Amino acid sequence: MSLGPSQVREIAHLARLTIDGNDIPAYAENLSRILDFVDQLGSAATEGTAPLAHPLEMPQRLRADAVDEEDQRELFQSIAPATQDGLYLVPKVIE
Amino acid sequence: MNWEAVIGLEVHIQLATKTKIFSGAATAYGAAPNTQACAIDLGMPGVLPVLNEQAVRMAVKLGLALGATIAPRSVFARKNYFYPDLPKGYQISQYELPVVADGELTIELDADVSKRIGIIRAHLEEDAGKSLHEGFEQVTAIDLNRAGTPLIEVVSAPDMRSAKEAVAYMKKLHSLVRYLEISDGNMQEGSFRCDANISVRPLGEQRLGTRTEVKNVNSFRFVERAINYEIQRQIELLEDGGKVVQETRLFDTSRNETRPMRTKEEANDYRYFPDPDLLPLEIEPALIEEVRKTLPELPDAKRERFMRDYGLDAYDSTVLTASRALADYFEAVAAQCADAKLAGNWVMGELAGALNKAGLDITETPVSSEMLGVLLQRIKDNTLSGKIAKEVFEAMWNGEGGADAVIERRGLKQLTDRSALEAIIEEVIAANPNQTQQYRAGKEKLLGFFVGQVMKATKGQANPQLVNELLQEKLGG
Amino acid sequence: MHKKTIAQLVAGLRSGEFTSIELTRACLERIRRLDSKLNAFITVSEEQALAAAQAADSARAVGQGGALTGIPIAHKDIFCTRGVKTTCGSRMLDNFIAPYDAHVVERLKAAGAVMVGKTNMDEFAMGSSNETSFFGPVRNPWVDTAVPGGSSGGSAAAVAARLVPAATGTDTGGSIRQPAALCGISGLKPTYGRVSRYGMIAFASSLDQGGPMARTVEDLAWLIEAMAGFDPRDSTCVERPVPRYAAGIDAPLTGLTIGLPKEYFGEGLSPAVGDLIQAAIDVLHRLGAQIKEISLPNSRLAVPVYYVIAPAEASSNLSRYDGARYGYRCSQPRDLEDMYERTRSEGFGAEVKRRIMVGTYVLSAGYYDAYYLKAQQVRRMIRDDFIRAFEEVDVIMGPTAPTAAFDLGEKTSDPVQMYLSDIYTIAVNLAGLPALSIPTGFAAGRPVGLQLIGNFFAEERLLNVGHRYQQETDWHARIPPGYE
């Protein structure tokens, strides 16, 4: 699987990354090499094998519906880049 | 050409749990910004989701009420996209294996016309936070209190054919979740939100037309308007030789029209995959049975019972079972006064009118079911006439106490003493010799005049039946 | 003092030979003097360490405290520590002071351990050489031109250089075992679910597991006993009693069957490493163990499976670093998209970006089935290979890494070559099994590690075998020149 520059840009955008134009060829080459490498999987005979999403094949444990978190807004927002009146601020969302 | 609309609804319902779906933070509405957003809701590094048992039980409850299949195993997946009200950069939702599938909901259209609407699936997911755009320059402010609030998304089949049906479906679902006490259904606060998928096709055509999705129509009125607008828009477009574009549209409530969302329309690639922090949700038959035992009588069953046991007609039964609180109220009144028809008339008449005028919900009524029941008892035992009862009701509504106290204080007790009434009647006859003469000469419709005079003399408190009887006796003589 | 193991230090503290303050000061002094060469620490928390040591001494004086009261340790900088910077080796979190402690940190604190600092690591644990750290590479104490391995390279180097008696690590594809091997120390990757992941910054959630790194297996037993345990905040953490690991380590090895997967001794294994592993097997055979050749037929697919699943999970796990609520935010963003893209491009290093992009790609529409789903199917086949093998043998054994430590810069230009240095460790994470790496000699002056893989929750057995081996050998007691 070989990726071209436009695919690299597309994937980067999906992941909200910008790759500098000069670095695109190197990324394209490395990503292609990685994908070529994982393409070995294609040779595995997996018919009839159920996917394994998790090494622990056990059910989800549930939590009782009881409040056990207290307000720590001040602590949490002490490490925030920008806040005002208890709200997180980000650059304007254009809709 | 005749056109047919095809409508499917996706309704997002906030579940009335105490805590978030994956964290122990409170879900109360209206708290100061970000005071109910814990490290998990904020997507801090290293923290992990743990599923709320109550949310699962509520999903099961809804599934049972919809006659649906409860999946013995369902899977939480991540839906990946970037938005500032989505702190982790993904929403935990259910994708391939939802907790509830294959149900149905019956809606009543006219007095005796009902229709079954298929439910494709219902799945658990977390709500996002809120982005505030107004009142800020160059920035958007984020409140994550709502982030992680449990939602169940109910996806209907495209079984509805008009805005009216869609509204009936939405109302029925709304009533159901409140019956089940799994959501407060508060539409202003966003507890019950609807997206509508709408397409049109020539009548008789089997294939579906291209659909649009109208987002976030959050009142019954807007759903109706938005759907009607959208149907009309699509028909006009097609009749003019145009094509419907598959897109997401927003309903502009001030202009009563839908318009395409202006968000940069990039191909959404959500990259769903099973959330590795959450193992599959397994629901044992024992849990299903346990939840089944907590199911209340559902609206349809209640409606049937009201028709059967109280002898009410379909329409009245539908109205009285619209909410569990209203039905409970009605049943309490009916039991107290031992007259279901009378109780039904008063609940749907005086009470509903007063509530409507005051903008109150049945749960906020100042006249309790017991108070109304006593009032109706006083009609039944002839203490009050229907007319005076309305005056007593108004007094009770205004906080003057129970029926008996109002009757006593205002001296409204109906006059049923035969000899006292006879004396009054004799006075009335004596005071109106001309009319007496005419009546006796055969002009019998003057009886009404005499009744009126007696009522006037007794300030309306005379028992009308007795007055009639005595008048006829005296005038006849 | 720095040459003592935890077992010896506990005895010393107990007898009053020295105090925790003295011990902690000695550690801090060695870090100050020696770490400029190694770069094993990102943060040294001297003030908190001395306060904790003081508290430990007071507790001991009145007969209180846990098993590790007063013992200095370091935490890999992937574990959140309340009030102390937690960077995960990234510029993205260079300013991040966690508002909470990881469960592992809490538990070690409760056992009385004294945290002296946070160790260097590959950025977000993505690397096998510690060269992807924003805070610069760590050097191998044995050979200063060599890498210490990764991603827990700082922890491995710090323990090997005797800066601290023990440190925590995390292992997603070998990140405890491979650096332990390359630095000549012991490291345990527990069964998935044995140790809570709460507060451990996620790389690949279905593979990540925290564990201890120390000089001896006996010390690992002490540490894992403190670290393991049920945590309701991690729903993948198993509710299961924690054995008294140290109690069983002396058991004899008679009756033990060791499986040698033929796939772990083939092409790609350096002959020098192969010889040392064979010598270790001979030692265990002498101790009474039966040796049996086995096959793990799908082993060759473990690395490709891993490089689909781990990046896929990581691409999603790392989406939260968006500059909105904590961590790095680019300066003067023009708009929201600009903030996202510049924050993430400037905040993440090249390897992290590469893996995010691989993960994004394999999950995207049209590729999911061919990559992600296929990888999950092969993951089951790999796990089933182990399950079958454990029907015949008690422990599986082989090299931890195909070679001894390589040189700094040797593999940075070719990601796939770098990935292959985890060829023997990765399958264990895919299956969720416990595994141990212990020192087993030197190849050209560079340490080599022996890997022991156990059945699910069979940590006791691994520690037992590893301890018995260390009773017979002294590789674990060797000190790098210059750090005596």
C-alpha cells in the first residue's frame, strides 16, 4: 500500500495534524513502508475466526448510579490554557 | 403528481440518572458552568469510563416497553471527530451492536385509527457539552456539564407518512419515557431532542427518494412545521425538475424554514471501532426479568382498560392516558366520586382548562385529586348543582381550601328542603299572577320562567329537579 | 546503600541501620551527580520526596507503615502524579500538572514508597529506544552510545545505574521488558487487568499494562504485590485476590515444563543472544525443569497486528490533546481548526504523528475491514497459539529482544526496523499474558535479557522461576562501570 502526498494530507487533516510541505515525502515514504509491512496480514487465513477486540474476554463491570465526584473546577481550570467565568475558551467556532 | 412523504425520526432522550453514563459526576440541570464536569467528563489524560448500571436498566426498560429485543451482548464504540464540546475527541456510543433492536410503537391518529411504527434500534451513548457563541468576542465558550449525560437514541423505521404522524409518534414516545420514569422529557432543557429524516416519492413508488436530515427540532410544534416545510420544499424542487441533495439541514424557527447547515461539509469519516476501555455489555435474562417487574402499566394497556372498565370512549381514554400522572389523577378522582364519566368530564374539562390557562402541568395542580373527588361527591349527593360546583372549583383553585369548607363558608349548600322550597315557590306564584294564568291556560313553556325566578330567589342553590317537580305540582293545582 | 536491593533496604530501615531520609538523600545525590550523563529523569521531586521520607521515618518509628515504607522509587512519567508535572515524554504535556494520582501511584504511596521523581520515556510510550522523547534520549548506563531501550528507558537506566532501587514502567508491546533487557535489570509485565490503568496515560488501551522494574526478581515480587489490586475506576481491571508473590518465589523447579517456541530462535536472532539464552535454559534444566520445543505458528504476524491495533487505539486516545482544556496550545490561533492543527502538529513529535496517521488510516472508511478487523482476527489466532501451548508447558521462554542494545540513531531512519526490535515481546501484549525479563549475560559488553512468559495470572510462577535463576547466577548483580 503506497500513499501519495494528497492521501497523507487527507489523513493528516482527519487527525487534525498539519504536515509541513517539505516533510510530506518523508511521511509518505514512512507510512507506505509501515503499511507495506502490515500488509503481511493479508496472507493470514482468518476465515471463521472471530475478531478479538480485547484480551480479557469478560463482560463489562457496571457502576452504581451514585454521585462520587465533587466540583473541582478551580483545580481543573488552573491548568487550562484559557478560561472565563468557569468556561473554557477556544477560538471562535465558525458554523 | 401525487406525492408521498417518508419520514423516520431519531430521538435523543436524556436518561434521568443521578450521574453521568461513564462517571460519578452529577447530571442536575442548570448548575454553574463546568462544576459538574469531572476529570472523566473533561477527557483528562489517563482517566477511564465505567458504565452506569442505572442507564443500562433504563435502556432495558425502554426496550421492553417497545416490545423490542434486548441484546444479550452489546458493544460500545468510539465515534471519532473533533469538536470543542467533545472533550475526548470521540463520543462513546453503540454502533454495530446496540442494546435494543426491533421494537415498535403504536400511534393513535384519529379516534379509531392507529398505526404501528417500527423501531429499528435504540442505543446508549454519551451527550456532548455545550458551546456558547453569544456574548463572546472572537471566542467560543465551552461548558462541559452536559458532557457524559446518558442518552438513549431511538431510531424509528421510515414508517411515517406525514408531519401529523411524526408528531403523534414523538408525543407517544415522549409519553412513554415519562411513564417509564426514565427521562423527565423536558424539551426546553434538551432532555428530548429529535432529528427527522425526510424524503418524498411519487405515490405508489416503492423506492425511497433522496432524504435530508433536519437536525434538532425540539418541540412538537417545530417538528410539524419543519417536516411540512421540508416536504413542500422537496416536492417543489422535484416538480421543477430539480434534485434533492442528501444533506443535513437546520430548522430556523424564526423564519419557519429549513436551511442547509453551514458547517464545512467534509466527508464525515467517524472511524468507529470498539472502545478498548469498555468490555462488551452483557445483559443476563435475570436482569431483564427484574426490570420487567418494575414496568408500570403502559399507555396502550391503560387506554384499553379505561375503555373497558370505565366505559370511556377511545378519545377520552387516549386523552386521560396521555401521561401517567394524568391517568393516576383521573383514577383517584373516579374512585373517590364513584362516577368515572363525571370524573373524566371534570378532569378533561374544568381541570384541564384551568391548568392550560395557568400553564401548569398536572403534577403542579393546586387542586388535588382528593379535593376534586370530594367536590364531585357533593354533586352526586345533591349538595351542589353542577353550576355551583364550578364556583367551588374556582375557589379551591384559588386556595380557599377543600370543597366542604368552601361550601360552608360561602353558604352554597343546595336547597333540598321541601317545605322551605314550597314556601318560596308559593311566593313566586303569588308575585306573578299573569304568568300563572297564562301557564294554566296551556302555555307550558313558561315553566322555565318560573324555574328562573325560583333560582334567582334562592341564589341558584335550589335543587333544580325538586324545583321542577314542586312547580309543576303547584302551578298545576 | 545504592547497591542494596529493596529486600536489603527494607531490612536496613527496619533495623535502624539507616533512615528513609538518609536513603532518599543518597538517591537524590546520585541522581544529581550522575543523571546529567543518562538523562533518565524528566522531573526530580526533591521536596516532596524528602517530606515523604520524613513521614515514612515517623511512621516506622511508631511501628506503622506498609511493606515499602521509606523505599525510594521513581515513576515513569506516564503515571499521573498529583501536583507533580506529568509529561508522558511530550511537549504536549510539558506543562501538565495532573489533578490526581494514578492508581499505581496511590498504591505505592499507601505501601509507603517515596517517589523521588519521574523518569524519561519515549513520547506517549511510542518507541523502543527512548529516542522519541521530547526531553531528549536516555543513554544506556552500560555503553553511553547505546540506547537504553524503550519506552520505559528512563526507568530502566535509572535502576541499572543504581540511582533508585526500583521504578515503575508500562508495557504496551515490550516497553518494560525490552529496556529491562537492554539495561540488564529485571522487569515484569503483568497479566492485562492485574494492575489498574487509572491515571496511566493511555497509548493503546487494550494492550497497556503497568508493572515494576527493579534489579532482582525478589524486588519485583515486593513491588507487584503493592501495585496490583482491584480498582473500580478501571472497568478492565480484574477483581481477583492479589497473591503474596514474595512468599512463593523459593519453590523448587522440579516438575516445571519450559516451552521453547521454535519461532523465537530463528532468523533475526543475534547468535550471541541465542547462545546466552541457551545457557540460561541449561541452568534451569539443571534446576530440574523439563525443556520442550513448542510452536507458536502465528508469531511472525504479531508485529504487523500490533502496528495496526496499537496505532488505531492510539489515534483515538490521543485525540483529547487538542489545546482546549489542558496541555500545550499553539500561540495566537487564527480559528478553531488552526488551534487544533497547530497545537497537535507542534505538540506531538514525528513518531507520534506517524502512528496517529497510521491509526487514522487503518480505521478509516474502506480500510477498516482489511486492516483493523483482520488484525483483530489474527490477534485471536495469536492468543489461541499461547492457550494451546500452555496446555503442554508451564512457562514459555526465549529472548526478550533479538539483539543487545543498539546504538543511538541506528534505527531512527527506518520505523519498521525499530518496530522489529519488539518482535518477541509484542505477542504477549496481544494475548494479555504476563511476562518477565531478567538479565542473562552480556553480548559485547551489552546486557541481554531472558524472557519468561506465563499463563494468565501466573505471575507467581514466573517470579518463582526468575528468582531461582537469579539464585544461581549473578548477572542481575553486575553494576555498569562508572556507577559502582
